[in-house]
Amino acid sequence: MITHLLSAADLDAATATQVLDTAGEMAHLADREVKKLPTLRGRTVVNLFYEDSTRTRTSFEVAAKRLSADVINFSAKGSSVSKGESLKDTALTLQAMGADAVVIRHEASGAPHRLASWIDGSVINAGDGTHEHPTQALLDAYTMRSRLGRLAGLHVVIVGDVLHSRVARSNVHLLHTLGAKVTLVAPPTLLPVGVGAWPAAVSYDLDSALSDADVVMMLRVQRERLSGSGRDSFFPSDREYSRRYGLDDARLRRMPGHAIVMHPGPMNRGVEITAEVADSARSTIVEQVGNGVSVRMAVLYLMLGGL
Ligand code: CP
């Protein structure tokens, strides 16, 4: 297993499959009365979050606790970061307290890479700026494989704000490694420069991409990243965005009967996805959150358990 998990591109097919298989074993634990394994007893996992999170932070905490690790939750808000302490000094402080692994979310792309060069323990990227979110891609792949039985040969359509999406980038890397075909669908203003070099097809037309999709993954419109640069320059209005790129009931009916709908959360209901679609039987959104615990247990177990 790898020492750090900074990018989904760090995972070759064998390692990624090992994580997914191990997550499948971890999932059985959730059905037991006592949901704990002693594997990481005496190890310390630090959750170092400089950016808000609901799903990722809580699922890493639950995952580490189910493996009997000690968990330190560190939030930049309310810490000495507000007095000007640097990431490096914060990291060295946490290392002095005996951190074996640091799970970091940071608004700056590349922060986990810097951290990995400063500390001895393992670093897991829990989302850095607009760059990557590798454990989200792993839990998404796990969910697809659980629902559809395979990953190789699947057609995964990823729709929306690709420009600001670390989830899209990590999914493209991992799905390509595991043999799925990816189509990115977005307005031209929400695609990054150089997207043509990604191992994915690109389309501006959602309706034409839906007919042979096995998975339709909707991305959150990242209002907080759009507002700084003038939202009007990306799309005219929420209503216009929904009309061209939103997933509603009519579009859901045009998807193949077996195809599933995914969203990493948090959602803007009524913008990129309607409430009816988000809550439909075709949606895996809540399942993805549950699978996140199993996948993060697998990552911690394989990275810290010495396998
Ligand atoms: N999908 C995801 O990263 O959600 P959070 O921001 O709530 O962690």
C-alpha cells in the first residue's frame, strides 16, 4: 500500500481494487452489534480541516474510531491559525503529539503535498482547493461497483461545475485507471483549461450524453468559488443553468433503466438536481455517504495497519 494518498492518480488498478475489496469487508462490520476492530489501537489519526466539511470529516472520524484509533479533530476555526500560525507549524505541533496519519482538507490546492514533505506520518488528502478528493472518488467507485457489479466498461457521465471540482478530477483519474469511460458535460465556462488532455470525452450537451449512461454524477455548483469572480460570467442564472445542465424527472426518464444518479454532496436542490431526482430510488446519494465510512476504514487500515 502507498504511504500517502494525495491524488487518485497515486493508485494503480491493483491498489485501488484492494481498497474497494477491503471496503467490502469493512462494510460487514456495520451490520454487527459491536462495530469495532482493534486493528489501529494505539495509533493516532488527526483530522486537520481548514475548510468546512460534513461528510468527509465525520466519516473519517467514524472510520478511525471503528478501527480503535485515537482521533484528534482539529479545525482551523478556533485554533492558533487565527493568530497567524502557519500550516507547517501546526503540522509539526500535531506531529509532536504523535500523529500517525493526518487527514487534511485545505482551501489551497497542493497543501497536502507540502504537508507530506514536512511530517513523518501518512497524509491523506480530504480535498485540496479545486485539485483532488481521492477518497471521494474511491467511495464513488465502490458505490458504482456495488450497484452495477463492475467498473470496467461503464459509461460515467459527470455533469456540471468541472472547473472548480476536485471530485471530478479524482473521479476521472480513478475511473480511467479502473477501465470506465468518462464523459464530462458542462458549459464551456465551467471546464478547466487543458481538459482536452484529461482521459475523458467532453460535451456541452447533457441530453445527448444521457442515453447510453450507466452512471450520471451531478456536481455541485460551487457558489462560494463563483461569487469572487462574478457569477454572471459563468452562466446567466440558476434557472438557465438548471434548464441546460440540471437533472430533473424528464431527463431521468430518458436515462437507461439500470442507470444510477450520484452526487458527492452537499447539493443545491433545484439547481443541479431536483429534489424528486435526489430522493428517487435511482439516486445513490445517501448510500454514497454510508459507503464513505467503509472506504475510509479501508484506506486507514491499509495505510496504517502495515499491510
Ligand atoms: N463530498 C464531500 O466532500 O462533502 P463534505 O464537504 O461535506 O465533506
